[in-house]
Amino acid sequence: MRGDEFDVLVIGEGLSGITAAVAACQQGARVILASKGPGNFVLGTACVDLDGFDGSTLGLGKCGASETVEAISFFVQLTATAGCAYEGGVREHRLVPTIMGTFAEISLAPRQLWKGDPRGVGNALVVGIRNVFAFDADFVAERLWVHSQHMGLSTSYRAEIIELPQSRDQRWLTPLDIASEIDRNSFYRQALIAAVKPLVQQADLLILPGVLGLNSSDGDIRRFEDDIGCAICELPTLPPSVPGLRILRQLESYLAATGAEICSGFSVQKLCVDGERCTGAVLDTPGKPRTVHADSIIVAAGKFSHLLEGGIAREDALGLMRVNQELQPLNSDGLVVAKNIFVCGSVLGKFEPRYGNAIALVSGYQAGMLACRKGVHYAKP
């Protein structure tokens, strides 16, 4: 097999693209993932809301309740194996805190955020870091207490501000600055532990902004908890959030370990459509564009992607891609554009914004499986 021949080409590195790529890899396909950068899920909380979610009514092809359960189970197992575990499930309903001092009801969340449900907490300590903007510990603690009182809970929240070596020397820092320093310098990690540990006292939950390293695995964060002596709930702050970027890195590493090639930082110039098939895509690599050939192509590049524009595929009045039950895009005549192109992610379905990550996860898994079931030319037997 030549280096530019693959079973599956996935375009886009958001939640749908990564899920599709891993699903295809686990089916034995040789996969390449191409993207110009991280997807939108690193900009938010990376949580998944499944309350009332019904993929079969949202333009997700043959995606009913059983297919949703299968996709969620796949993702939970994937993240646990990759070292960025999620907690929850289709029938779960949990309250997680936000940096606005409110609680969001979700079904699936990164493990460190999942721990923040006030119904299981007696005393919570909210810690801010001096000169780090985008997280006001006093505001967060006060508002969480008010909201928990309104729910009839007795959970208490108090705030403390700590200083770290870097936060003394500069006027303003971001959570990303702190996370990067923790990755680079073990002394900095110890300084954080030393500053927080005396404050924990009787608290059974420590709430921090997302700063605990971009490269930290679940095991690394458990060691933080052991050293501090308290469970940690890490809140995503202004984008890009450290927890979201951490999840992306862990999933990238897992995907690469399965044998997939990741070509990140380069946009896709065009799809090479020839009759009823797409033979691959042209990547905007430095010097000379690279043409990648693939038996199946998954477009997970988001609603602003240009790849299926220009009359290739049909959109409705809302700009949503028209697809059939196999997630194949349709042209203006209602015919399949190319038998081996599959679409997933935010370009699909008429859904509320709260279902964005659910759409990405479920359709990404479905697209990865469909792309492999159509048959591959380059895979080894």
C-alpha cells in the first residue's frame, strides 16, 4: 500500500471527526484524519446533554434509542482507555457547576467535572489564583451557594485565593499559562499543592479553574487529589478550555497509537469527486499540496466547511446538509452525491444548541461504522 492510500479519510478534528476516526480504526481500517485545527468542543465544557435527545428525529439517519446507547457506550469506553474518562450515560441526569456560578444539567461529562453535583457534596471549597482572569472564586462560590439554596440543598461553598510563583510576577495570566507551567515544571505542581492543601480542612470537594496541565491523564489528576486530600472538580473557563484541550490531546494520542495518521494544521482544498465516487482529497500542505486517496471519506468539518458547496450537495433553508439514512449527502435532485462520502457533526439535523455534542458523538460513531461497512480496498486481510 502506498503512503497516500487509506481505507478511510476523516476530515475534521472535532468530537464527531475523532469519534468517527476511532470507530473506523477499531473496525480494522487504515485511517487518516486531516484537519486545520481543533474542533469546537475544546471551546466549551465538553459535556453531552442527552435529556430528550432522539437522533431519529434530528436528521441522523437510522439513529434510534439503541444506536444512541451503542454510540455513548463506545465513547465512554474510548475515553476511559485513552486516559480522559467520562462519566454518565443515556439515562443519567447530573448537575455540574459552571464558572458563572450556575448548575448545568447534563448526561455525560469529563470525570473531574462530573464530581461537582451539589447533591453529593456537603462542604465545597472554591479556589481562585491571584492575577488569573476568567475565574472569580468569590463570585462562583456565592452564586453556587444561592442556587443550591434555591434547590433546597444544604451544600456550603466558600472561596479562597492562592498565589503561585508565576502569579506574583505578572499582572494577568490565563488558565492556559498555569496549565503549561504545571506540564513543564514539577516544582510548580508542588507549589499548587502546597498552596491549596492547608485550605481544604473539612471540605469534601475542591473546585478549581481548569489549570491542572494540558498533558495530565486521569492518573495524574488522581495523584493531585491524593496529595491534596480532597476530590477535585475542575471547571472549564474561557475558550480554549484546558480540560477540552487535554481531552483532545489524549484522544489524539490514542488515535495515533491505533495506527491512524493525523495530519493536523492543514486545510483540505477540495474533494476529488469522480462520477459516483470520491477518490480522495487534496490537502493544503506546505510546498506542494498532498493528494490523499481513500475508499471512504467522512466529512466532519462543521457547518462552515466549503467542501460540499458549489452545487455538490443540497442544503435546506437553514443551511443544514441534506443526507439520506446512510448519512450520505444528497444533491439538488435528491440523489446521493457520492456513494462513499459520509457526513457527520454540526452540519446535520435541526437541533437545539444544547444537543451539539450529542449530535457530534452519535453521528460520528455512526459515520465511522458506515464508512467501514461499505467495504475497503486498501486494508490488509
